[in-house]
Amino acid sequence: MAGASSPRESVLLVEDTRALAELYTSYLREAPWSVAHAATAAEARAALAREPADAVLLDLRLPDADGLDLLRELRSARRPPEVIVITANGSVATAVAAMQAGATDFLVKPFPQERLLVTLKNALERARLAREVEALKSAADRTSYCGFIGAAPAMQAVYRIIDNAAASRATVFITGESGTGKELAAEAVHRMSPRRDGPFVAINCAAIPRELIESEVFGHVRGAFTGAVADRAGAAAQAHGGTLFLDEICEMDLALQGKLLRFVQTGAYQRVGSPRLEQGDVRFICATNRDPLAEVKAGRFREDLYYRLHVIPIELPPLRERGTDIVMLAEHFLARFAAEEGKGFRGIAEDARAALMAHSWPGNVRELENAIRTAVVLNDGELLTAAMLPPRVLSRGYPAPAAAPEQPARAPQAAGRSIRPLAEIEREAIEHAITACGGNIAQAAAALGISPSTIYRKRAAWGGG
């Protein structure tokens, strides 16, 4: 049969009579297929285990097995070949039994070369068309993919890009708003790639203080700086043979960007405090929720590094542009959280569906997940209704649930002062931290002990920043 690198379709001839096997092989010598021969059922199984065939020419009278039993076995395989039965017994009963067992066609010995070639050609063409239809159907019908949930056309395009990009070593650059699933996309590229058995190492460039990020990426040697009490391997070494994912790449300091550029270009890097060059074999995937070209124009991101990294772009669509994926995701989260919390929810009511579809979801999938979790934790029932959703979801003119007729309770007093809403205190603390850090979101996030993406998401929800 053809080797793994051969594009030719393969045919396995299973015939125990040597003279006939040589004759049929000569018939196929000029055909555009690779041909292998097995004299017994055992040899046929061994040949197919080494390399699957696209079509099998099967004699029904074999010295070690019933040909019909082998036919049923072949047709039950994960990737069943087209099977053309060849036999000297031309009875109608034999033909019917073979076709019922899954044979594609039936040839009665002796048969001319032309009949064999036409029969094989038709069978292989049938298999080829079936594979193409199945591939198109699969691509059009995917409602989930490597952890993603969604069937929107924009998501189908993302799935196809990942399918095509995964086998390459080319760098992937993922963009999209916070909460759209950029790390999930990076993991999908890794899982679908030949490096799937290697490590997947993720670094959030915005969550690590500037003075430590170089060590996190490249590692350090003992004594390189205060607190470096031992040698430490960085992400570059940890990801050797696998994938290095650099999230929030636009937050990386310009000085470190130059060292990263050398690593991308040459595969060489130095640990902090070491004069020795080390080699790393990694596939790079980067992500940002900013416009990278705008960052280049503003002088915050190196243009040469941008073009080295921005080889295969993947843009994740915001949730508001994914249509009914919103409800599909909500149902997925509802089932998961209901099981986790021991609640009885079985579905989403129509008013809740309308509210979910009307909301703009500035926090994207992460915000939707949070909203459904909140609703499940605080409520119970068979259907999730609009009244159970957090108030922020009831937006864009969707009517909020009617207020209870009684007067709302007055805010309690504590030590002579009104208790302020937690959301108000949170916003004040975040804005104060940003001001104190000179507008640097990453520094403010580090000081507050939260992710920069959390700040971006909250400010977007507030309508600022």
C-alpha cells in the first residue's frame, strides 16, 4: 500500500490463488492507485493495521476465514474501506448476502480488466464524495469545538482557521475583546497540532510585574537579582517541544520585546544574569484585547516584532455578534452550574431568552458565564426566568421585573453612617489605583491583586476607560 506521504488512493487485494492474484495485480499495474496483496484474512488484517486501504477487493473463499465474516469486520471499522467482493460463485444468494453485509459491488470470476477498473473507479469516487460531504456537513454543523460552544458563522470561520493553522509551525496572533476566549483558542491550536503531546505554557504579560516578566519568560540564574536564590527555568525552557502562549502581548515592556524578537527569529535566548545562549524549540501563539497596529503606531509595540508574530491572525468575534450562540452558551452554563449547585433547572424561559439576546454583553462569554452562575446560585426552579437574571443583564430597553408593591427597606445605619454599595466602593478603588499608577492599567491591576482584563471589562461596563 502507499506510504503515509503518498497522495494516491490505496487498494488491498485479498486473494488466496496465486495465479489470480498476479493476474488482477497486472490489471491494476497502470492504474493511479497503490496496490497491495494479502493471501489470507490474517494477512489482510495485518496489512490494514499497518495502513488503512481506500478499497478492498475481497475473495469470499479464504483458507483461514469466511469472506463474509471478514467483510462485516471491515465495514465496522472506524474508517471502513469500500469492499468489492470477487467470487467464482455467482449465485443470487451470494450476491445478496455480500451486499447485505456491506459490499459496495460484486464481481463474478472471471472478469475482464476493464470491468475491474471501472468498478474500482466508481467505488473510490463514491468514497471520495462521501468523505467530502461528511467534511462539509461536519464543518457546517459544529456546535462545539475544542472547548468552544457555538455554531454562528463567525465561529465556524474560527474553527476552520484553527483546523488549517494547527499543523503549521507558523506563529498565531489572536485578537478579540476581553472574555471572548483567546486562551481557549490558543489551547485549541495546540491540541490540534503535531505538538499536542508537548507542553502548553501560558504567560499573562499583563499580570506579571515589569521587573519580573523577563525572568518568567526566559528564566534566571542564581544571584541574578535580589531574591534569585537558585537557577530557574523560564517559560521558554518549560515550553520546549511544545507551545508558548503569550497573552496580553501588547503589555510587554519594549526592552523585553527586543529580546523576544531575537528568540522568535533565532530560537536563542539568555536567562537573566547568564552570558550563555540557550536554544528553545517552541511554537508561539500570542493574544491581545487591544488593536496591535494601533499599539505599533503609538510606539508601544515594536513593528518588527509585530510582523514576526502576526503570521496567522485569528479574530474572535464578540458575543453580541454571535446571535443565538448566546442562548446556546447560556443553556450550557445553566446545565453545568445547576449540576454543581444541586439545583433543578432544566431550561430557559422565553422572557429570559429575550433578555439574554437583548443584552450587549460587554464582558462577552465571561460575563454571560458569571450572569448564569449568579442566577443559579440565587434561585431555583425548572425554568430560568428573566426575573432571576442579574439587573445589569436587563438592558437595551428590556423591561425589568416589576417592583414589589411594598416600600423598599431603608438602608441600615452603622455607626451613624450609611453603608455604601459595594459596586460603588469597588469602582472608586479601581479608579484611584489607576490614577495613582499614572494611568498604567497593568500596574494598577498588580497593586489591586486582580487581572488587567478585569479592569478593562469593568471600565467598559461603566462606560469609561
